[in-house]
Amino acid sequence: MRPLLAWGGEFLDNRAVLAEDGYLSTTRRGLCGPRLLRTTLAVLATSLVLLTPNTVGAAGRRAPVRMPDLIGRGRVDVYRIMRNNGLYFVTKGPGSNVDRWFDVTAQSPRPGVEIKWHGEATLTVTNVNPRAPRAVPRLIDLTHAEALLAMHRAQLYFDPVGPGSTNGAWRVVLAQSVAPGTKVAWHARITVRVAMSRPAPIKTVAPVATPPAVAAGGVVNGTGFKIGVATWYHYVPGRCATWYLPKGTTITIRDLSTGKAITCVVSDREPAGGNRVVDLSESQFVQLAPLWRGVISVKVTW
């Protein structure tokens, strides 16, 4: 017996009619030709309606979208963001002709500008590896906002230490652990010494040569002064340590090599011996010399 096909719970004597669930099925009973023809035409008409894209003419009804911020984005991110926003783009710049660029350096329209749906943007790109080592920017004397911007542009991070560092209230950078211009890895972290205010202007006099006795590891003593070396440690800004003066004494420390001078209040003790005459806080040492210097020749007066 010849197999028949079923659709909608009824039986059709035809081999090309779709079942209700989209699959062919067979049975043993059949229908007459005219009813089969009507049913077939109904199925075809329904299929045409279902297969017609519901987006026809939708482009004209789409509201404008805001141009996303693509600067600094990589190729994969750019394709994903523009596709999700229904936008197109063309590229120019190194690597654009062979689609071997790394990230976006400029864009038109600028971020936030309204652009029609399926509109086209122009992106300036670069083939410079964004994860290559980069130079540490100079952060000393920059404000909180300026330091954040400089490190964001360099794609680096920093950890602040000092007054206001725990709650983000600090105002200015006094020192940095890595010298400006030093090449570091992408997304590397450095430490910066911060403060709530800029230090007072440093007094400067003509530099003098380090006495031979100090260079040999000794100390030069005089009335109301000592000449030796100064170092630094993590301590309260504006405070320092000596082994020969009472606590509460205000002293002046002058860097012999530059003539710069600062003042501090003695509030701690350092071990006696050698040619060290004062231990400064980090925030005060950097007013005379970079922290990486470690020690400097100074004259302490009181």
C-alpha cells in the first residue's frame, strides 16, 4: 500500500506537504485531490508570511543613536560595540589597509554625538602594540586629577602613599618610585608619595663642595651646626630624627650639592655613629633630592 502524508491531524495523498510541526509523517488514509490542493496553497501562503523579514522598512523608523567612545579600544571591541549599536565604520592610519591595527586613536564623530542608525564613522587607528612597554610619565608636582589623567594615558597604575592616600583626599604628588621616562611593562604599577598641599618654596644658596671628612665617613662639627649625610625613612611629614638634639628642636637642612634647604622638627631618634646627621621623612627628602639617591651630603643648623 502507498504511504500517505499527514498535516494538521488530517491525511493527504501527497508526498510534498509539510506536517504541522515542520516534518513529514505518514499514515494509511487519504483525502481527495481538491482539498489537498487547497491545503497546500494555504501552507505556502503561511510560509511566505512567516519568512518575510519583519525589518523591511524598519531602517527609516529607527531613532538616531549616540556615537560610542572607541578611543583606546581594540579591534575586537570596536567590531562588537559598533555592531550592537547598528553602526558602520571605516578605518584609516597604520595597519588599516590590511586590517592589522591594534586600537583606535581618534574618531569622527566624537563620542556622544547623535548619528543615524546604520550611519558610518571614521576611525583613526594604529598598529603599535598597545601592550608594549611604555615610559613612565613625570608625576611630581601634578595634582590628583592631573596624575590620574597622565597615568590613564600611559595605561599604567599607581599606588599613593602619604597624607590623604587612604581616602583619596590627597592633592599633590611629591615623589615617584620610578624615574620619569623609565620603560615599564604595560599596566605596571608604581608608588607615588603624595601630600595634602604643596610644600613651601625651598630656599636655595650657592652649592658648596662636600668636606673631605664627610666624604671619608666622618662628621664636621661646629657651633650650632653639623655637616654629614642625610637619609630618609617612612615617617611623619615635617618631622625628622637625630641622635644629638633634643626632641622639639627646629632644624634647617641644606643640601650641599644644590644649595636647597628645608626645615623640620626633631621628634625621633636615630642611632649614633658614622657620618649620618639626620633622618628625614620621605616627603621632605624629596624636596632636596629624588628618593633613589638614598643619601645626600647636608649641613644641619639649629
